[in-house]
Amino acid sequence: MPDWSKLEQLGGLTLLRLLECSDRILDLSKVNFVPFEDNEPLISITDGTIFSKIITKEDMSQVSMFLAPSGITGSSVGIDPELNFKSIKNFKYSSNMTTDPVFQFERVYGNMEIIRGSKKRRFSP
């Protein structure tokens, strides 16, 4: 994996099937997410890609995030990453893990959707 801590600008980030990252920290703390063409900034980490911690700026109000650490149809093995942001535009979380995630953010400006196994919860402002 590259050293993400030096990256300063991104339109979006998609990471999938990176199973060997489970003990690693994804440091995006210096990244300014900016729209690219017609696409709004999005962080998508799915299909078994697991980080112990994802570090971003506290204000992610212009960025959407989709996390599926154990895969949408994957096993129940994995961990929920520690997240440090306080606000985000849209947040979607999907996992088959047996423990409930603990998220510390304070504001979702758009939609929040949490899918645990076959249970689906949707929250709108």
C-alpha cells in the first residue's frame, strides 16, 4: 500500500479486496476531497478491505462514505474501523459482522444507512 499520509487532494477513493490491511491505519488526514467532473467525493472501502483506523479531517461534510468491512455477502469475521471525523455528507455502512458498530461522528448532512446482515436501517435528515 502507498503512504496515503502524504496525499493532499483526491476526487474519491475506492478500495476493495485488500484483506491484508486489517492491522493497518489508513491516514487521509491531509487530503482535501474535491468534486471531479460530475462526481462528488466518495470514499468506498468494501469487499473485505478492513482497516483498524481511518483518519480523515474532522469536517467531511462534502464527502460521502461507504464502508463494508466484511463484504456485503462476506463472512462475519472482521473489525469495524475507528473513524475520527465529526461530520460527513452521506454515510452508508453494510456488514455481516455480529457486533454492532460504534460511530462517534456528530452530524450527517444527507442520508445515513446501516445494513447489518439482513437488517436494514435508513435515516434521513
